[in-house]
Amino acid sequence: MKIVSLLFLSTLLLVNSFNSSQEPPELQEADKLNESAVKLYNEGRFNEALPLAKRALEIRDKLLPRTDPRVSSSLTNLGEIYIAQKDYKPAREVFQRLLQIQEEVFGPEDVNLAFALDRLAVLYYVARNPRETEAAYKRALALREKTLGANDEQVAEAWFKLGEFYRFERDLQPALESYKKALNLYGKLTGTTTPEFERASDGFVCLSYDHRKPELFKELTAIRKQFSGSDTADTEPVTVLNGRALSLPQPEYPAAASQRRLSGLVVVKVQIDESGNVIEATDMCKGPPFLSEAAVAAARKARFSPTMFDGQPIKISGVIRYTFTRRFR
């Protein structure tokens, strides 16, 4: 699993709003360091943000009770910077400490723990500890269901994350059930045209490709139909564009992939403009490394006839599928 597929989250750094006019000078310094670290983080300058976030935490650790919210804020900021740098071991240690503090402050059954659990789930997976990953995701889901109720968007998001985890573990049945839970909740709460529903739908499609079970498309189509009211008879919920291309360059088989004897399917999701040019291409299913990059590069060079609607060219989206056969050097 790629870190970006299970972070499946936007990064949020907490900024304190404490009145620092009566604080000791060192704590005022920590506030300024924290603000600077956040600014640098938002600018993508992670290496510069890191020492400032570390120093802010060091000061707050020295002068504040361990359960002070400013300590938790510093831990969150530092953990996010480590993740951005792909330095996952210290990130895991920071979020483990944050979780311990939050358990002490809020209790073990409070929904405030869910954020740290989500982060830890990803970090456990990177450390190749799927049992801890599953436990963290399930605990976060249970906390959200208990506090927010079963019919909440945050609960739908939690089911989606579990679906992604099980898919990358190639565990078909729990992945299928998790995606269906997410899709039904999103369909009910937000409809079928939202980015959230589309993302869960893509995961479901990838699951069917991973396990070579095209019959699953009918289940996804039925869910769409239930909430959209559409009478479409399509059995495949994505448009495969391979056969529609005017020009479809084949990807090169990278030497690095050959050395590792990699093979498999890469499904590239593309957006095509009014002139038939590919303007966006992403690996929808997070295929094998090296092969993924080669497929996306090839898809960007594909060309199509303009798609017309009511006499006007329109943008369309769909997928291009590339199957790589193992090669030896």
C-alpha cells in the first residue's frame, strides 16, 4: 500500500489561539516557533519546519503539564512534518505518545482519539504491521459510530479506509463489505456525484480488477441506481477507453521492473478535454511500482476523437488499462 493511498486525508496542522501576553518568555517563543513551523509546512518547506517544531515541543514539554493541549498541538504538528518527510518511525512514536495523552485526557472511548488512530493505522501499515493497522482503523470506526451514530460521513470515511486496507491486503470479502458500507452511506448522505462517492466507487472497481471478478460491477451499478434513480443498464461502472483511442502508445517496460520481475494490471484514470487530449492521468488502483509510472506516462500521450454532446465537444473521463507481462533480463 502506498502511503498516499491509505492517508486517503488532507494534512491539518493545529495552530493555538492561547492568550500569550501573560506567558513566560519561553512559552511565547514556543508559540512563535509553532506558528513559523506551520507556515513553513504549508509552503512545503518541511526540512526548515522540523527543527522549529521540535524546539516548540521541547519548550512546552519543559514548562507545561503533559496533558496541556499545547503539548498535544506540538505533537500533532511534529508528527505531520515527519510524515511529510516520509520519516515514518519517529512519526509513529510521536502519534503513539499523542494517543496516550488523549486517552488520559478524554478516556479510551472518546471520539477525539480517532484522528491519532487513523494516523497510526497508516504508520503501522508502513511498518508492515497489518494486525495493528486493522485494529487502529476498527477502533477509530467504533469510536465514530458510538459518538456520531452509524449514519455519518465520518463513519462512511472510516469504512472506506478499512476497504482500502483490506484491498491492499487482498482480502476480498471484508474489503467488499467495507466498500459497500461506505458507498451506501455516501449515497444516502451526499449522493452519487460527490468526490467521496467517486473515490469509494473507484476502490470498489479496483477490487474487482484485483480479483478478476467483473461480476462485482453489477453490485456497484445497483448501488448507484438505488441512490441516483438512474435507469442505466450499464454493468461496468467505468468507461474503458482503450478501444476508443485514435492513438494509444504502449508503455515501456522499465528496466527496474524487469530486474524485480514485476507484472500485472495498471488502471489509469484519465480526463480528456474537448479536443481529445489527455489532460489528467492517475494510477487509480495503485498498481506495481515502476509499471505504474510507465503506464501513466504512456496514457498522457494517448489521443482521442472529441466527444460530442448536443453538437458540442465535451470533457470526458474513463480508464485506460495496461497489462504488463513479466520480463526477464
